[in-house]
Amino acid sequence: MKEEEKQLINKTRETKTSQRTSKMHNILDNIHLNKERGITLIALVITIVILIILATVTLNVVLGEGGLIDRAQQAKDMTEQAALEEQQGLNRLMDQMANIMAEEPDKPNPPEKSEVEEAKESGKKFDNTTTIKDDLDNPVTIPGGFNVAEDSGTKVEEGIVIEDDSGNQFVWIPTGTYNVTEEVEKITESDEQDGKLTNALSRRTFTESGSTTVSGDDEIDSYYYGEGDSRSCTIVDGVNSIDAFLLRAKPVSEGGKGGFYIGRYEAGTEEERKSEDDPLTTPLVQANKYPYRLLTRDEAKQQAEAMYNGQSDIKATSQLISSYAWDTALNFICQTNEKGYLLATTSSSSYGNIGTSNKTQTGGYPADCYSNIYDFLGNCSEWTTEYSSGGGPCVDRGGDYIFSRFYADYRGDGARYDYTDISFRPQLYV
């Protein structure tokens, strides 16, 4: 075979081999390409699925209950509420500051309650005799067995009222120097303002402008009037009842209690006494009772002294009112009420039940209330322990619903008879 033919045959073989190789490469390339396309499609599907899942989760986180939008709304609401509360707090602070700025810089703090006011509000009964202070720092001695009444004053000048378990009431009468408000001091001492008045424990006579001390048996309106012997006092265990009273009631500066008590009302009874033969009963010192009348001076004295007999819880001694107690109480009334000493001498029914011919029950004449003391100017006149050298040894005091010529300082000298228009009033000392 020729060389040329051999070369041609080899070339043809090489060409065919190259073609087969190229075809094989093409087939392999196609197989590889298809493989890459399959992988890419799967990855795309997976990616889409993941994106769908993420989108679902994201939508749920953002839009679902308790999601970001809900939380954002809640945060917004909470922020607005906090801002509102903060503004309200600032407004309150501004109001408080405005009020503080509007107050007077020297305005005093509210005063603390006095012991009398606290005792009045509590209504507690004192088991033992106790001295307490009123609003003006006056000492007031409360006897064991009594409480400060609900309608009591809280200053001595107003009338400090005590009450026992039965409802009997008595008013404190100060002796010696006591503290008063400026308004009260101006009534009798317009030119001297030191916040004090003096109420001496003494017998007196009165005019419209003042009073004069009576000592011993002294002449008053042509008769001699006295106090302290067998005609007026009781001797118990060797002690003169008048002297015992004066010893305990004198001013604190002299060793006494600085005062005493008189009945808030003239003595009364539950049932009206219509005859001197009606049985004697324990006197009631209460409002809206029948005046205790139709009894003699000695019977009045006996009933007043027996009022608390046998009551061990009562730490006070009761007596028929004396001229010392009457005049000291009347002076106190004149000092602490705007009409002053006119009250001791007036016979006008504008100030008490005087000359009206209309007897009322105790406390039943509204005008006749001075420093919490009733019936002192009028209604029934009242037996006292004072005696007289006149037609009768016994003395009654005060205005009278029958006679228009009687007045608070009036002294009537009568026998020991049981008059229809004469009652009485107890006094207490501790």
C-alpha cells in the first residue's frame, strides 16, 4: 500500500476518532449541564419554600395578636397614659404651690385641742377628781363620777358643764384670776387689756355699773344679812358647811381649787309638786323639769345636801347654794356676757322670766341663759343659806315670774314657808 493511502486511511481514522470523542464530550457536557439545571431548580424551590415560611412567620410576628403592631400600639397607649398622669401630677403640684403662695406667711398652725375639748368629745367619765385645762389654759377641776357634757363650752367664760350618770348638770364658776378672750375682757375692762379677769369669792351687792363686797353681817336695804352661823350652815363631823365650801372653792393661789360648781338649772322634779304635802324627792338639775317648789328653806337645804349621799363614785359635796356662791356666780355672769352688770339689776322680762305670771319648766325661758347657766335671773326665785334680820330669817334670791320688781341680785327675807314661787339650786365643791 502506498504511503499516501496509508496517510489517508490514518487521517480518516483520526477524524472519526475525533468526531467520536467530540460527540462523547458533547454528551458529557449535556449530562453535566442537565445536572446543574436540576440542582438549581431544587435550590430555587427550597428557597421559595423558605421565603414563604419566613414571610408567614414575619406576618404573624408583625400582624398577629401580641405582634409588633399590637405591641407598638400598646407602647403608644402606655406612653400617652404616662404623659397624661405626669401632666396631672404637675398640675396638682402647681395647685399646691399656688395655695402655699396664696397663704399668709404668718398664719399660725391650727391649735391643738385643749384637755377640756378632748374630754368633751370623748364623753368619758372621770373616775377620780382630775384638774384639766380649757382652751385658754384655765384649770378646771372635774370631780370623780362626772364627765364633761356634750354641749359644754371649752373656755371657762363659755361655761364648762359637767354631768353625772343621771343627767344632772353643773357649771364651773372660777374664783380668783382667770384667762379670757379679748372680747369678754372688754365688757368690764375696756381700758385694760391683759387677757385676765378676777372673780373674787365673796358676797356682794350690785349696781348696773359694778359690785361691792359685803363682809360679815352687813346692812343691805335696811336689814342685816349674814352667812355662816347656825341659821345657814350645817355642822358635819365638827366642820361648818360654809367654811368647808369656802376652803375648797377659794383661788388656786390661796390653796383652793380655783372654783366651784352651781346647778346649770334651778332644781326640778319629774312630776309637778302641787302641795306642800307631796313627798320630797331627789332634786333633778336638768332641763325641762317642773321647778322644785312648795318646800321650806330647811327642806331645800336638806334635799340639796342629800343629793349624792351614799354614792361613793361621786367625789363632790352638794349643798344648798349660799350667798357666796350666788354672788360669785352672778358676778361671773356679768363679767362674761355683753350686757354686763345690767344683768344683776334688771327686772325686764327681756333677760329672764320676770313678772310674766307664766311659770316655765327649767331651762324653758331661752333668754335666761348666760355662760351656760339657766334660770338665774328669773322664773322661780331660789332659797339660799343666807339669813336676814328682817321679818323672816330665810333669804331667797333672784327674779320671780310673779313679781316684776324682783331681779337677780334681789334678796327676799321670808319665813321658812313653802311658797309656790320659790325653788332652789344646789352647789358643788370638790
